[in-house]
Amino acid sequence: MKQRLLFLGPPGAGKGTQAQRLAAERGLLHLSTGDLLRAEVQAGSELGREAEAVMARGELVSDDLVLAIVRSRLEGHQGGWLLDGFPRNPAQAEALDALLSELDQAIELVVLLDLDDTVLIQRLLGRGRTDDNEEVIRHRLSVYHGQTAPLIAHYRSRGQLAAVDGAGSVEEISSRIAAVLDS
Ligand code: ADP
């Protein structure tokens, strides 16, 4: 069973929901950099204070900061993991490769959860998080298309990518993901 996974896809595609379900089902460590950053903001830590304004604008938090969060969680962890929302640009992908080779581990599958921008915007507007107003959403999508989407070709060229249609019910999408994981 594949148990070192990345979830890739635009904001609003349902990565968080699916990642949580899958991680619970298969006993994987679920690492959502967005959730971890929001927890830091809530806690009022120095890291959180640094990240808060950047997140509110829909920009990416610095690579060093995010990498430090991921490193601290993966180091010393035995067993499978599911990275959700990381890497988000080519520099983060490179840093992840370096970290994984240091830990003597490798990505087993990258699941791309994809959906049209129009559907994404509707979903995000309905979610009501503080960074979910229309202007910031449009900006997050443009950051996704500019910085994160190039990772699709990167992982596809390595033969690691499985694309899953993100339209439909939570159950339908879960079974599509299960199908690519078990194939
Ligand atoms: P969404 O999928 O809706 O964009 P996330 O929870 O994944 O939501 O991310 C929310 C915000 O957290 C992003 O807009 C960004 O500011 C920050 N963030 C999350 N992950 C990363 C990352 N890997 N690198 C930089 N910033 C990140």
C-alpha cells in the first residue's frame, strides 16, 4: 500500500477534506501546512504573527518557514504520511526532495485533485474563512496557477502523478482516490 503521499490541487478542490479522511482510514500522518499555519496564528506565536498578514493577502508564506514546520513533523516520524498544501512552488518541491533523501524516504504517489476555477470560487465563497473573500480568493487562484501548477508537470514527468476529478460528492471523490492508490 502506498503510504507516502502528496495531495496537490487548487484551493477549494477538497484536498483538506479528502486528506483528513484518507489519513484517518489508513493511519497516515496528515500534514496540512495551511492548518499548521492557522494553528500558529491562533496560538499567537512569533511564527504565527509572521504568517498572518501574508495569509490574509493570499500570498505564500516564506519557504523557509513552511519547510521548518514540515521538517519538524517528519523528522522522527515512523510510518506513512500525507502532505497537503505542501510543496506549493518549485523551491519547496526541491527542499522536500532534499529533506526526504536525508530521511531516506521517497514520495510514492502525488494525487492531483482538480476542479474548474468557477466551481472553486463558488465553493470558497461558501466556506467563510477569513481569507475567503472574493478578491483574496482570486489572488490565491492566480498564485496557484503561477507557482503551484508547474509542479503538476514536474511530478508527471517523474511518473508519480495520478489525476483525480474533484467534482462530485465527498464519497465519490474518496472512492476515486482509493482507486488510484490501490491500483
Ligand atoms: P487553500 O487550499 O484554500 O489555499 P490552505 O489551508 O492550504 O488553503 O492555505 C492557506 C494559506 O496558508 C495559503 O494561502 C498560504 O498563505 C499559506 N500556506 C499554506 N501552505 C503553504 C505553503 N506550503 N507555502 C507557503 N504558504 C502556505
